[in-house]
Amino acid sequence: MQELTGYKGQALNLIKAAGASIGDSLRLTRDGESVEGLLMPRVAGEDDTHIVLKLATGYNVGVKISEKSRIQVLGTGAKPALSRPPTPAATKGLPLVTIFSTGGTIASRVDYRTGAVESALSAEDLYSFVPELASEANVRAKVLYSLFSENFTTKHWKEIAEAVSEEIRSGVSGVVIAQGTDTLGYCAAALSFALQSSPVPIVFVAAQRSSDRPSSDAATNLIGAVGVAAKAPFGGVVAVMHGWLSDDILLVHKGTKVRKCHTSRRDAFKSINTAPMARFHVEARKLEMLGNDFPLRGSSSQLVCKPNFDDRVALVKFYPGLDPGIIDWYVTKGFRGLILEGTGLGHVSARCYPSVERAVHSGMFVGMTSQCLWGRTNMNVYSTGIDLQKIGVHPLEDMLPETAFVKLMWVLGQTSDSEKVAQMMRSDLAGEISPRRLETSEDGKDH
Amino acid sequence: MQELTGYKGQALNLIKAAGASIGDSLRLTRDGESVEGLLMPRVAGEDDTHIVLKLATGYNVGVKISEKSRIQVLGTGAKPALSRPPTPAATKGLPLVTIFSTGGTIASRVDYRTGAVESALSAEDLYSFVPELASEANVRAKVLYSLFSENFTTKHWKEIAEAVSEEIRSGVSGVVIAQGTDTLGYCAAALSFALQSSPVPIVFVAAQRSSDRPSSDAATNLIGAVGVAAKAPFGGVVAVMHGWLSDDILLVHKGTKVRKCHTSRRDAFKSINTAPMARFHVEARKLEMLGNDFPLRGSSSQLVCKPNFDDRVALVKFYPGLDPGIIDWYVTKGFRGLILEGTGLGHVSARCYPSVERAVHSGMFVGMTSQCLWGRTNMNVYSTGIDLQKIGVHPLEDMLPETAFVKLMWVLGQTSDSEKVAQMMRSDLAGEISPRRLETSEDGKDH
């Protein structure tokens, strides 16, 4: 029974008894509670105790059924799952948005309709899967890669930057980059440096739950990302992801400040050392800015693309007993940059000093960040910090260690003048360094 | 004017005009607002616009003054700052608590009274500085080290474990270990494994703000730590630190789950992947347990001390483009254990597989944690995780990377049987692995 793809056992029986088929609008009742939505297909091999409904919010939810559950068919659906609808004709007046897919959970979202694992993303797939997109923008979909994001390197960042640059120069209103969540923060930081003065939004998006799971966040995140790309009042690199457990609010994070802080939750992405830039209200399709510290859309007429990165940079997390020999190993290998992820305000053990000194003398730029992640480095408080600065280590303010690492690769891709490198690393180029706040008792100052 | 140690300029004039001296109870008024407390000394060299008062909560606060500020003396103090009071005679019936100082900001808290930088901690210093301690417990103070915590190694963990063990065997009601915040989480994890079945609390405490600053958290944290050590209903290793910005609530964190998550805030320490064990209400001196998942005080009659650690363990944080050669470097150096801090659910790039495979073949234990910090590794979702498990990498559930690193050093200090190592690493020995929760939509499961 092809119309009920993926359902079996108890769930299949319940659907059959109601005479419902995929795409139908129905009401599912259990113990006096009810939920309404469109009946969605499932992937074969799943359990037989959930029925998946697409709610009015565009969000898919898996409803647990029991023997007491009842289904009432409210209307017959267009059964869009049975064949892909044609790409809608461009709607006049709607902004044009390009979606690049690079792989990851979000790009495999199309499985959901076909029941097969496909990681490519075509415009047809998108409209079939999230028809709401057609009312947000005229969407152009391009497949760049089909890669797990942990396999990304500077080569991919460069290619993505160039592809995005080309689209923006062609006049699109915004670009969306769909990728795996694992290294999204690193890639968003990379593009924040590589693509400067963007007149339009460059929006990273991903999903924590794959499409074959009732709790997938793929559709909602994609709707938000396209909405932001099409209409946000700012230009530049951001990430749009779930803001909380529910699917009504997404958050817009600055590309240099976003970090994945949970392995599985949909609200895993956080803005670190800064507030999120904006909230996207899913049902109302409304973007609410949370401050006014952003470059206005269109305020720059010319995108600058500087996509070169130098791979010879290492990120070393300090821990008690760290063998300083690994710093020497990087020196021997000809590395040009080292980001230390120190403890607290920016410390490593005294045992590391000779190796750090050799690194500095070899011409390597050595920058200090904190494994605390939150807060600002301050290497003037304790003698450890002062000693390290004397050796030549540069405190990198409140930059995320991951962003500092990406930035150093990019800076070394622009210049080999060591004074210029230090000056660029210590300046805020793309929102990666927050301005020092006024004296507050919790910002390292007395009150 | 010795009685007004440390005050100068505007602040000194205001105090003199009121005829107040150190230790006096006074009311400071400005713009209609007023605050009452005991006048405290300051360290020379500080600004002249703050007056430091010790509030009824035991907390010192720096009050900013202006030309409109007025002081009213409410009572004459005992001027305890002028000479150290003798150690109070032991109060019958009060629990005996040993405080070990190892260095760090909290141990330099005695500066405050003397105006000099001293990092040793005597019982006299403690009572002089926090007289409230005398009503909580009979305190015995011992100086172990005067070290920045970033310089701690397994040698120090072993010595601290042995010293704590000796005190507990001598019959104290609890032990407090005061140290630097930077590697407190690592050290608390180390003692959680090294000291098992403790019949009494072993309490780590620290300060984010040194004693010469009005916003210091040293006194409050120490009162809480001694209170917990003296009276908590549980045994085992915990950390007691500020729970929020204000000084009314401290949190008690499990030693294997606590992490420093801010460079400067007083509430920098968080329980990761678990709720804090308890709240300590400072003013009421009351401990409120937040669950019942703890070993009861005295339920074990015999402390087990296994203080050996193997240093040949590395923690490697993965990032895009990581040169897998560093894994080979550790193999060549004869390391016996490797904790990977992977991305997301527990991933590293495919480029790392051959090196990881060589590490496993060399007999090294390789464990996977996540740089997300929050959430659980799951290496059965994506092919990356499955491939790594086939190579022989062990997923380490929701263990903090830092705790996994410390645990592996400890496990390799107990056994060289590789099967036993794997079995111990994958079992919960000291609360480092949270039990899998029931299916919840945000724990990697559908709802």
C-alpha cells in the first residue's frame, strides 16, 4: 500500500481504519487530547507506535499512539509525496534566494518523502518537502557537496566562499548554506572573514534531527533561514537554528560567535559572549531584531571575497600535564600559527614556556584563548599571564578558540608580515571580538 | 593613620569626617540609598572611590562613593584587623573540618587584612578573615602548596589525595581543599576517582575574585564549603562555588561533572549534563539537597585511597584540518591513552582514521568525547561514528572531555589489562556517566 509508506503494525491499522492516506488532513485523538495536521509518510524500519503529522507551523511531529487513539479525516490532501511537484514558477516580487547544500543531516531531509536516503538537494526536493518556501522566496538550489561536516577543510571553505560570492554578485537577495552541524561554527567563522561587506545575508542552517525522525528540525530551520536570507535588514554571515526546545522561535547568531553546545538537542547552537542578533517567529514568519549593531542590508555595494586560508595553524587545548613537546612538533613541521586554548583568563603551565618561546622565536604567531569559552582572556591579572605576554603570546580578548583558530588561518592567508598578523588578530574584523563592556561586577571588574 | 589601611583621597576623607575606623559598624548613604556593614580595610594602591563594607551576609562589598555620600557610625567594632585574633578554642560539639590550601586566588584572601600579598593560609588567618567559620566548625588549616592551579600535575593530585585520606582516617567530619579555579574541575575529578567510598564530604572551593577586590567571593565560598564539609548529609567529592551573581546562593557540584565555564564571573562553575547536587543558602547557613542521588554520609566506614595516575595520556581536541600526525607522535612517545574531543555526537575526520587505527594497534586506549560539552556521544547514528567504533574507539557517553582524560590517567594507574581498562572507562565509577534518561525528545530520541 504505497500511499502509507513506512507505516506498519498498530499505526498502519489505525490509519487504515480511518481510511486516511498520506497528505490527508486529520485529527488524531487520544485520551481526550487531540492534534491536527497532514499525515506524513515515515521511513521503513521505524517503530509502529508513532504517526507523523505536519502541523500548521510547518513542523513535523511524531504522535505516540495507543489502543485508545482515534483518527478522524478532516480533508483530503494533495498527496504531494507521491510525485514531486514541479518547481513553482517564480513569483513576481518575491526575493531570489540561493540554497547551497554541502551535506549533513539537513540535506538528507528529502529522504522523508521518498523513503530512500538521498543527500542531494534539488529545488524540486525543497518545494516538495517544504512547500512553504514558495511563499517566502523564489528558491534556487545548488548542490556543492554531500559531505559530513567533520571532513571539511580550508579547501571547502574557500570553494563555498567563492560559490557564495558568485551568487551574490549575480544579484540574489540572500544565500543559504545548508550543512552538517558538527563544524558549522568553524565554517560560519571562515566565511565571516572570507566574505566581507556583504550587501545581503549569508545564512548557515542545519538540522540536529534527520528527516526520517518525527522530531526533525530541518523544515522549520530551513523556513527560517530562507526567511532571513530573503528579508533580513542586515548583510553578513549568520546561522539560523532552533532557539529553544519548541519550534516556534529560531535564533539568528553572528557567524563568528556561534558554537554547537549540545550533541543532540535542537537548540544546541548558542551565541557565546554576545546576545543572539535576532529572533525568527516561525508561525508569523517574522524577524525580530534584538539590537541595532549590524551592517544594514545593501549598505555596502561591493562584496569583498578573500577566500585564502593557510593550513599551517594548530589549535592546542591545554590541560594539566600537557606535554609541551607537541608545541615543538608543530614548530618542526613548519606551522606558522598556534592558538592555545588555555585555562581561566588565559594560562598554561610554566612547563610550557620554553616550547612557547621557541614557537614565538620561530616566527609563529601564538594567540591565547580560554577553554572556559565564556568570558574574556585577561593576561594582566596573574604572573602566568604576564610571563606569557613577555614571551610573546597575544591575548585574544573574548574570541572563541575555534573562531580564533579559523581567523588565524585566514589572516595568514592574507599576509606574512608578522606585525600585520598580530595587528589583525587583535582587531575586531567581523564581530569576533566583543567591545569591552562598561564596568560591571561580573565582567572582571569591581562594582 | 594605620586604622584606615589602604584608604586614600576621597574615600579616606569621607571616613575621617565621620570619625569611623576599621571594624566599626556604619551606614553609608548616597542619593537616598543606604547600606550598612562593618568598615573593612583595603589594599594599598587601590582607587579612592570605593569603601568596602562587610555585610551581615558575611560578604564584602565595595560601595562606590561620590561627593554626596555620607557615613554614619552605628557602633564601634572590635577592630579585628589590627592584630590577628587567637585561634578560637575548639567549641565542643562542633564538627572538625580540615582546610587544605594549595594556592590560587582564594588562598591569597588573607591579603585583605594585612594589606600584604600572602598566599599561605593558617587557621589564624582564616578566623581573622572569616570569623563566621568559628560558628560552623572547628577548623584546622594546613598548607599543602602555594601554586597556580595551571601548574598542577598528577603528582599534586596524588599528594592531595593522600593528605585528604590521612585527615579522613583521623576522624574529621569533612575536608575542604582551597585551590585556584583554573584546573579545579580536573583536580576534583582526579580525587573523585582516587578517593572512593568517602564517609565524609571532600569539598573543593576557590575564588574568582581575589581578596583585595571588593567583589571577592572568597569569604562566602569558604563559609559554604566549610558548612558543607561539616554538615552535608553526603560523602564524596564536590565543589562549592557561587551559584549566581548574588552572594546568597552557592551551588554544590559533583566532582566529576563540574566545569569552569567563564573566565571571570563568580558563577563560572557549572554542573554539566546533570543538575547541581545541592544549594547552600548563605545567610541561613542551610543546605538544600536537590535530589536524593548521593551516597549517605557515614554509609561507608572505610575510605579507599587509590592515588596513582599514569601520565602517558593525551587529550586531543579535533578541529577541521587537524594534522593526524600528532596522534602518531603520541604513539611514538609511548602514550597509553588518548581522549579525543570530537565534534557533535563523537566524530573526527576520515583523514584521522589511519592514525587512530595505529594508536589502537599500539595498545593505546582511545576514547571519544564531544567538544559540544553538553549532551551524550552517540557513535551509532552516522557512518563516521560506526567506522570509528570498528577501528576500536570507545564512545564515553556524556563524560566531560576533561573528566575522561583524568579518569583514563587514573584507570591506567590501576591496571594495564586493556580489557579491564575499556570496561572501567565505559562504566560509571564516580558519577562521571549520567544514566541514560527516559526517552525525551531532546535527548536524542523521538517523542
